[in-house]
Amino acid sequence: MSRKPELKGRAARLARLFPTSSGQAARTPFVLLVVLLLGGGLIGLLVLNSALSEGAFKLDDLQSDTKSLTDEEQALQRDVDDYSAPDALQRRARELGMVPGGDPAFLNPDGSVRGVPSAAAEQSSVSGPVVPPEALAPLPAPTPSETPTPTRTPTPAAESSPRPTPPSTTPGR
């Protein structure tokens, strides 16, 4: 029979402040709380690890897409550089029937002409239609007193459409 001895005085008053029942009932909720916190933490780490793995896979896919797009951009830039090289431009111009132009003339802001224009080189091996030089009549140079007015350039469709010829008026008919 293990019975606690009775306390007197100050010790009895202090003993009344603390519960005298067994500590088993108070430990159960604490243990459940700790187990739930540990389980929740483990599940949270698992979800976080899964999200990081998914992000890593997306990053890898995006990096491979970026690499392939960069390679494609470089290939296209090489094609543009090849087509814009001077020798390639000259070859394509000759295939289209173009010839090198002569010396150019320039218009000054006041309307005067600087330089003497010359005709383009003759076409040698192109079988396309050739415009005779008479059809390309030079425009008269504007005098300094005239102010140049902007003119509208005709569209290719307007140039190629046939123009009606005015009826001839001969006397006596």
C-alpha cells in the first residue's frame, strides 16, 4: 500500500495547485498533435518535392525548345546573309534581266541637278523584253525658279494597261 503522505501548511497549498490525477490522460492529445504535425510536414515535403520535380522537367523542355529555336534562327540568318551577299544579289539581278546602271545624277534640295547621268550598260545574254532607250525619254531639268512638286509614280498595273488612242482628225473627212 503505497499511499502518499498528507502534506500540511504551505506544501498542501502548493499541492492543490497541481492536479493529482495520473498524467496519462494529458499526454494523449499532445502525442496525437505531434504525430499529426510530423505527418503533415512529411506530406508537405512530398508535395513540395513533386512540384520542384515537375518544374525541373518543364525547365528542361523549355531549354531544349529554346536551343532548337536558336538553331533555327541562326539557320535563317545564314540564309538571309547568303541572299543579301553582293555576288548573290548581282547573280539574281542578272537572272531577272537587270543590268548595271550608269553614273547617277542627284537633285539638290534647291532643285538643281548635280552630276551627269549616263546610260546603263547594254544587255548581253538575257532573252527578256528590252525597253528601247527612246521610250525612256529623260525629264528636263527643273530651273531653280521652279519649286519641285512631288509627283505620284504610276503603279505597274497602270503602266501595262493599254491607253485608248484619240481619233485622228484629218481635214476633209
